[in-house]
Amino acid sequence: MTTPTRLLWTPAIAFWWRDVIRFLRQRNRIIGALATPLVFWLLVGSGFGPSFKNPGVADAGSYLAYFFPGTLVLIMLFTAIFSTISVIEDRREGFLQGALVAPLSPAAIPLGKFLGGTTLAVLQAGLFCVLAPLAGMPIGLHQIALLIPAFVLVGFAMTGLGFLVAWPMDSTQGFHAIMNIFLMPLWMMSGALFPMPAGTGWLYWVGVLNPVSYGVTAIRAAFAGSHDAAIPTGYAAGLGVTALFAALMFAISVHLVAKRSRRR
């Protein structure tokens, strides 16, 4: 067995599989991660629908259709919250301390956690896509081909955000509080709930600087894709920025894990 496989990939796959099995054994997490965004989508979509207007778009469509990509990102955010709680739980159980002192690559722990959260996020977002026809959203093979890379990168980035919040914390209550204060506003100000205004106002710059905005843009563009245009407008840019952000989250996470490993 080669050194990279023994020090990185073998433990990372073990961490990934452990998180997946833990999630599947806790059915309440599956219900919570899917049911909450579904209810949110239906209630908010039905409430805002009659007054919804998308500036600059002649045929804005229904609000349920506009809100659908944002709901998918919300599902991934919820999945990241649930999956990265395992970091705090593993620390309480002593599992994380054992992994930190083991002869592993510093990237093994974050890689396994990121892959676990991404896998769960992609699966749940994919399940929610079954409801796309109810919102009048096309979901053919072309859309699926565009959605899969977007789901993977957005799931990786959302899990990265959750990991960075969970890593220094010892309390699940504090973790949820920070998530509600930090990550939920990021999602709300990403264009998921309402179109972000163009121009030079502060809301415009919030949208530009918000990394979650680009994930929403990529997923929304994927649904708008057709066979006439292989790469829809905004898809490549949204995917590229999301990939850079996901890579940044992973790099910071590896640095934090390596820093704590050296202390032991």
C-alpha cells in the first residue's frame, strides 16, 4: 500500500463511511433535512408567489420555480449542519483525539468529513429534484448533467463552512447558534429568497461578496439550460467561484487540523 493511500485515502474513506452510516441510522436527521426545506418552500413560495416580480425578466415565472434552486441550497446547508455536528460528537467521544494522534495525513480528517457531507447533500438534493416538475422546472438529462457538478461543489463548500464552524467548538448548542447567526443570513442574502438588486447599493455588494450566491446562480442556471446552449449563462462563473471557495474551505480546514495535531 502506497504512503498517500495509507495516510490519506484509507482513513478519509473510513471517516466518510462512518458519517454516512451514522446519518442513515438516524432517520430523524433525514426527515429534518428534507421536510424542513420542503415546508419552507411550499409556505414561502405560496405566500410570496402572488406578489413576486423578477426585475429585468419579462417572463419571471412562478415564485415556486424561482425559489426551487434556493431550496436545494438550503437542503445542502441543513445537511452540512447535521453532518458537521459529528465533529463535536467525535471530540466528546474521544474518537477525534485518537485520530489526531494517529499517523495520518492532516488532510485525512477534513477530506473524510467533506466527502461525507457532500455525499449526503447530493443525495438529498437529488431526491428533492423529484419535485421540480411541480414548480414547472425542466429536469431532463441535460439538466441532470449540469446539476451533478453543481451539487457536488455546492455540497463540498457548504460542508466546508460547517466544518470550520464546528472545529473549534465543544457545544452543539453553540454550534446551532452560530449557524443560525452566520450561515442562514448568508443563504438568505444569496438571491435564494429574492433577486439581489443590481447597481452599487449595499445589497448588491452583499450578493457579490457572498460565496453562497454563486452556488445558487449555478444551480438556477443548470435548470435554465437547454440543448441549444451547452453551458447556460452564469453557470460556468457560478461553478468556478464555488469551486475556488470550496478549495479555500478545504485548505483552511487542513491547516487547522494540522495545527491541532502538532500540539499533541
